[in-house]
Amino acid sequence: MDDSVEQINLTLHVRLSRLMATILTTVYGVGNDFDDTLIRSTQSILHSIAELSYDLTAFLNTHFHGLISRASKMAIRLMLAHHHCVVLTTRPLVMCALHMHIDHTERQKSQTIGLSPPVASLLQCCADSAQTILQTLRTLADDDLMDAFLPFQVEDASSSAFVLYLIRAIAPSVISNDTWCENLTLVLDKLISKGNLAAPLRRLELRQLEQILAPLTPKLANHHLPQVNLDEGHEINEESYSFDHEEFEWDLLGLNSSVSLPPRELLDLADQLDMEGIMQSVGV
């Protein structure tokens, strides 16, 4: 078997694509029934993500010495796809938490809800991966390396921003860093300036989402987290894409706990999920 970098890269991309297809056909489904299918599917996907993360980390450690250079688009694409899988897997539970948050806000004056530790950890994992995606795309925009013609990066940006808006309304303490707001604005501006046809629509959708969630967002979050500048008339200044460091490198996927959950923690988190705890937490 060919163990070249290109061969391993292609194999990992195929595995990520298959995992993405599995997520879309298992975690997401048709119908109003909420039973243990969602929890079982989420557990299974988390195990698959953790298994793939081991192999992906080994590949990047071996061929990229544990760090991802800005110039290595091969490694960047793998990392983006990996974190996008995490976002897609955890997004249904974020929506469940939003449902409980809306119901709680309507019945009580308080805008905060209590989440079980596993669900809170899942929200944290989702937020970390979403912020990592936006930071990665921002770095690509800084170097004018974005693939504006293809749909993948605009989808990565909009999906990540979507869950971050929801989490900011549900549990703002989960998001400890507000740089995602600036990253999102600059990424969308860059995509629009390069002629991406979907980016203006995604920006409009996100602006409407922000307006809808404003009454549901705790005031504490409004005071500490800035609004994202998504105005259509926002002037694009190319100089704003400059980066302070000559070379920017990311720590590998799960190796830095501030970036994402490591594989071992993903496995532990999957094992902690149980139907009774989730149902109680989301208020179903």
C-alpha cells in the first residue's frame, strides 16, 4: 500500500466524506419523533470522529511535525473538514437546548437555563470547533488563499456562525473569546470581494438570525460580546487582513484543549450521554 503523503491525504478525505454522509443520514432525520435514535447516533458519530482524529493527528504529526503551516492547504482542508463534522454532529443538541431556552424565557423572567454536564460539554465542543473554523478561514483570508469559487468555505463559515449565535443566546459563558465576530465579518467580506455568489445571502441570513435572537440573548452577553458587522454597506479594507506574525501555526486538532476536545475526551463524552439525562436537559 502506498504510504505517500498524497495517498494518506486522499484516504483521510474519503473517510471524512463518508463520515459527513453518515452524519447527514443518521443524526439528521425526517419526522417529529424524538427518541433514543438521536442520542445513539450522536454517540456513534462521536466515536467515529475520535477514531478518525487519532489517525489524522498521527498523519499531521508525522508529516507536518505537529503544526499546521499557513501554506499547507492540504492540512488546512483536513482540519476544516474534521471540525465541520464536530459542528454538524452537535448542532441538533444545540437546537434542543435552544428550544428549552425559548420555553424557559417565555415562562420565567430569567434568561438563563441549567444544562446537564454532558450537554454543556457538547455545547463547549461545538463552540470550540466553530471558533477554530472561523479563525482558520480568517488566516486564509489574510493571505488571500480562500477558495471563493467553491461552496465549502462559505458553508463552513455560515454553519459555524449559526451555532455560535445560538450558543451565545443559550449559554454565553461557553464562548470565552469574542474574536469570532471579527473573524466572521472579515471572512464574509473577503468571499464577497472575490465574487462568491452565496456569501451575500449567507450574510443576510446571519444578520436576520442575530436580530431574531437578540430578545433571547442574556443582557450580560450583549454587554460583553460585540455585534457582528454584517451590514451590506460595510467597507472592505484589504489592509485589515494583515497578520502580526510572519508565520501562523495551529496546534493539532485535539491536542490543545482550548481549540477542541481531544479524542479521549470525545470518547468519554459519548459514553456519558444517556437518554434520560438528555431528555431532562432539553426539556422534552
